[in-house]
Amino acid sequence: MKFFVDTAEIDAIAELNDLGMVDGVTTNPSLILKSGRDILEVTKEICDLVDGPVSAEVVATEAEDMIAEGRKLAQIAPNIAVKVPLTWAGLKTCKTLSEEGQMVNVTLCFSVNQAILAAKAGATFISPFIGRLDDINLDGMDLIADIRQVYDNYGFETEILAASIRSVNHVADSARIGADVITAPPAVIKKLADHPLTDKGLEAFLSDWAKTGQKIL
Ligand code: G3P
């Protein structure tokens, strides 16, 4: 399973990247706003830092303008994945750019049918939003499972990028289902290491170690 970090905060990406936990990065207009940075500058910095795909999202709503924005974003670095919303204009942009050899991430996916369209349009990644489905009392994880089954039924090669991940359980469940990638905020990825029994066990080991009076170094 690949880990993408869902942020445009350079320091947070660098910290996890140094630990080998970053297979890619996803951004969106809200995350760019949160970073307070210029999209072209910050995206270039992220691409320089990370070897894997870095999603940068178009903001036009008509296909012609989306394609132009996508081509401009693609010029930032070879590891850009142009992110487009799951609209007909976004799908047209996906088809055009993917035929040019460009990685494309189709985002804001909330149904299996949308995921089928993205795969047929040549998407490199489909981003179903788990948390936002949970927010309206639907089960985001059911969507990940459904897309996995349908993609496997037909051999679609589009990678399932489980997005809008809010908890460590979303990560574990995505892995069980077989999502190809998860993208999560840095705080969620850091929490994956936490377990109360790890803390308790370590405390006991250190307490006993102190009683030995020994030192390793
Ligand atoms: O990857 C998409 C993500 O940024 C959306 O997350 O928490 O705003 O639904 P959220």
C-alpha cells in the first residue's frame, strides 16, 4: 500500500519523507489556501522533495480551460499528477491529458459509477472521499470496497486512492479492502504508530532496565 500525504505544508511532508513514509503527495485548493503559499511555488518545492506523484488540482470548470491549466501544472515537474474533479469537463480533461502521457487524479468521487467513468477516461488515480460520505451518514468504506470489486471485475488499472481519510481506522480498513493508495493528513499518518499497549510495555521495559543498572552505550 502506498502512502500519500494530503497537505501542502512543506515541513510536514519533509518530516514524513525522511522516515520513508511518503510515496506521494496530494493537494487541493483548500490545502493551498491553508498553506498560505503560491500554488506554483509550493508545488514545485513539493515535487523537488518527493519522488512520487504530486497531485495539483485545476480550478477551471470548462474542459478547454481545465486542459490548459492541467498542461501548465504538468510543466512544474515530471511527477505532477493533474487533479480534476469528477464532472464531464473533468473527465474530458482526464482523457485528453492521459492520452498525452500525463498522470491524472480524478477527485471528488462519491459513487461506483463515477469511478467507472474515471477509469474509462484513463485516470491514473481515482479519489473516493471516505470522510465526506461518513459525514452524511453513508459508509465511505463501502464505496472503497465496491470500487475495488468493480475494478477487479473488469481489470481496470486505475489505482484506488482512498481520500478524505480522517482516522487511523480509515487507513486500516482501506488496506484490508485493498485500496492501492491512501492519502491522509500528516497527523493521521503519525497516529498510525500509536498504541496504548506499546506505551505501557515500553514503560515497563524501561523501568526494569533502570533496575539492572546497566548501560548499552
Ligand atoms: O484528499 C482529499 C481531502 O483533502 C479531503 O479531505 O477531510 O477535507 O474531506 P476532507
